[in-house]
Amino acid sequence: MDYTRLENLRNTYPAQTTTDLNNIKTFYSKEEGYVRKYGKDRTTNYLDFKTYPLDKLNVLDPNLYPYVDFNFIVQFYDEEEGFVEEWTSDPFKEKLLKAKEDGNPYFNKFTVPIIPMDYGELKNHHRINKLSIGELYSETKVTKTIATIEEMLLHIQWLVVFTDGFRNTQSGIPVNDPIYPIDGIGTYITTHNPQGTFGMGWSDYLKQTLNDKEFAIAITSDTLKPKEIITTRPSDKSLNITQPPQSEPSPPEPPSPPYTPSNYTPDYSYGGYRNGGVYYPTDYYGPGYYNDGYNSQIQFRNDYYNIR
């Protein structure tokens, strides 16, 4: 989303020209907490547009991630922890700061796209039984994945850019793109025990994740124990089975009729979020007052992405 400056607006009324910025700015006045736009009669015709502080709008370190440049705000919320954090890219925050400096009331943190993300659910998604029991069954352990706000923002950046490079699943191998060299997703280790049961003790739990949706999304694998696997071993009383002597194999018979590409035909056989919405401060009613610290109680409004 690009920032349109006041002189580039399609309608600059009541200014008489669209090229003279000073002329246009005479109809706007920056006040404490709001911008006032005047009509031709400055005494009675005016509108107040409230402004919003940007000090709580977080960005990833541009020195570490110079390629992060998406043009929207991501709002992470956690209902259990009771917090809301808003993040964007450094270039996009600079646009918002520029609009505030210019006294442009039409480009602010509540007129740009806000994407709500349920961080309370996403941060634990890798721990649900469907995934964690699958790791136990396959004798692997994921040691790094998309579980933090930083990692989620990097993945969002990869999703929104038009790059031909797929994001590698292994951390340390970036996308082969000169502009967006986004690092791989995570790391894992193997936990195979040659003297064990090859993860088979988790087989029944894994089947349960396929048949029971509630169990599949629950986070209970830490409380489960692998089921005992009964293995059979030869006893002292077992009969000794000796293999009969093997004769030398006969040489293969030549094919009849002789194989040629023209008469050979192969023989094929068969067998074999929840409501999307944005958190606003309780005292926010449209383009109104902004609760800087989010210290008061928050409410959830089902305004579907708040793209205005």
C-alpha cells in the first residue's frame, strides 16, 4: 500500500490547485491529538481527524532483515495472556511517520490494512498431537520451527513477495533470491534408538489423531507414554531350521520371441482463526481516540481485516 501525499489526492477541495502543496496545506491544521481540515468557511466548516501515536508499532531490525518490506500491519493477540502487539516493516512505518509529519489525516495505522493473528494459538501449533505424535512415531524432534513473532513475520514476508525461490525447510539455507534471501524455516534431529521399537509404541496414538479431531488438535503428547510393544525372540527350545543346499542357478532362457522394441508391450496390473477480526482499544469507535498503552480492557470486533 503506497502513501498518497496531500498534493497527489484526487480531490483537493477546497484548494484551487493540485500542484501547490503550500496552498493545499492552508486547509489543514495540525493540533494536539488531531488534524483539522477546513472548508471554505473556516469558522464553521471543518472536520477533525484524530491522530494516533506510532511508538507502540514494532518493526523487525532493518539491519538484520533489510528485505522485510510488506505494506500492512500485523496485529498479534493472545486472549489467554491478554495482550496485543502490532508489527509492520520498517519501510511501512516510515510511510506512516511521514504522513503524520505531513499532517495527512487519511493515512494512519487505522486506515491501512490490519491483519489479525491469533498468536495464542499459533505459538503452540507445532505442539498439537497431530504433529508432535507424528514426530515421536517417526523418531524425529523438531528443534526450531515457526513459533515466535519474528519467525511468523519472516514467513509472512516470504508469502507476500513474488519470488521464484521456495523457502527451504532447513535453517541456514536461505531462499535463492538476490532481493529476498529469507532463511530456511527450522531444524530437527533424529531420536532413533537401534535397541528400541522404532517408534511403534506411538502407532495407536497416531491412528487416533486421524480418527479423533479433538484429540488431533489437543496438546497432550507430553503426558502420554508409548504403548508396550510385544516382541518375540527365539527361545532355547526353538527348533533349529537348516536351509537346504542351494544349487547353482541355471542360466536364463533366451526370450521367445526375441525382444525388439517393436513387439514388446509391458503388462500393467492393478492392485496394490476462528473469527477474523481486529482488536481495538475499548475506547476506539471508528477513527477515534487511540488507547496508547493498551492498558485498559481490550475488546474483539469482527470487522474482517479492517481493510478500509
